[in-house]
Amino acid sequence: MTKTIGLICGSLRKDSYNRIIAQSLKNMDDSIQFRWIEINELPLFNEDLEKSGTPETVTSFKSSIQGVDGIIIVSPEYNSGIPGVLKNALDWASRPRESSVISRKPVGLIGATPGGLGTVYAQMQIRQILETMNVPVLPFQKVLISQVHEKIDANQKVLTDERTKRYLQSYLHQFINWIDHSLVLD
Ligand SMILES: Cc1cc2nc3c(=O)[nH]c(=O)nc-3n(C[C@H](O)[C@H](O)[C@H](O)COP(=O)(O)O)c2cc1C
């Protein structure tokens, strides 16, 4: 059956390299449906806001998550960690814990940076956070894209590096094949 994959980008930057990488996934397999799950309009998480009635942007964010078979997060690293906007979105998705829309949702992780370590620290943190939320993350495989500025055409906003394209395509297929086997036991 056709799988629908949600794409979350951990950068809000207009010319984000990570968004270009996420966008490139969409051209890699016509049998997969992709949907952007935007996080830029979410308010800062505050338990008081939850109590006074969930904001509309949060409701629509949560229903986007509910409507997909899995999520691929493509994120930069800020100061050796997870970008605040992504953490904020994951916190909203995790609430309330008893009916969390992200619990048990299979997730794949990709990160890109102009630096040399490929977002390894951010990805370690994201895995730890998702584990707490009862979210299975594709094990073993890591996609750490370093020197990303040399692998894309910044004007056309496309990924050009063939090796990276092949690796991403292979990761995408592993993710799709794993989705139906990813669920943790109760
Ligand atoms: C506040 C801040 C902290 C950063 N810290 C890191 C870091 O720890 N590791 C890293 O590889 N790049 C770091 N960078 C550089 C980002 O990788 C770079 O800005 C990248 O282009 C951001 O991703 P984007 O293009 O998808 O927006 C940092 C950038 C900012 C703005």
C-alpha cells in the first residue's frame, strides 16, 4: 500500500540546506506520498496554553502527524544540539502524553550542515528525546551530511551530489520497508 511520509524541517531559514535535502526526497520515489508538516507557526509550548484550549495551529499540526504513516525529520544542529524550534514542535506533538499523536509513529532522521560532523550531536539528542516520547527511530542507519553547501546548487535549491542522492534514496527505502516492523511492544 502507498505510504504517506511527513517531512519536518528543523530549520525555519528561507534558504535552508536541510529543507533542500528534505525536498530532494520527494523526487526519489513516485510511489511514496510526501507531506510537509510545518512547525513555523507553532506557539512556544506553555502548559497554560494547553489548559486554556489548544491553539488552532497546534490542532492542525497534530492532525498532520496523525495523517501520515511515518515522519522524516531533516534538521540542522545548533550549538551541538537540537534546534529550539524542533524541540518545541516535538513537545507539542507529545502532549497530552496519554493521547500523544507522535507516540509509536515511525521516524527517520537526516541532518545536514556546512560543517564537518554532519549534525551528529543533534541527532543523538533527537533520538534520546524521541525515545522518551515512545517513538521508534530507524535503528543503525545514520544520515549525516557534512559540507552540504558543496553538495547542492544553492541558486536552483536542488541537491546535486550523486553519492548523497544515492545514499538518501537507499535510506528512504530502508525507512519505508521498516515502517511496518517498527512498532514497539506495549
Ligand atoms: C545558533 C547556531 C548554532 C550553530 N551550531 C552549529 C553546530 O553546533 N554544528 C554545526 O554543524 N553547525 C552549526 N551551525 C551552523 C549551521 O549548520 C548552519 O547555519 C546551517 O546552514 C543551518 O541549517 P539550514 O541551512 O538548514 O538552516 C549553527 C548555526 C547557528 C545559527
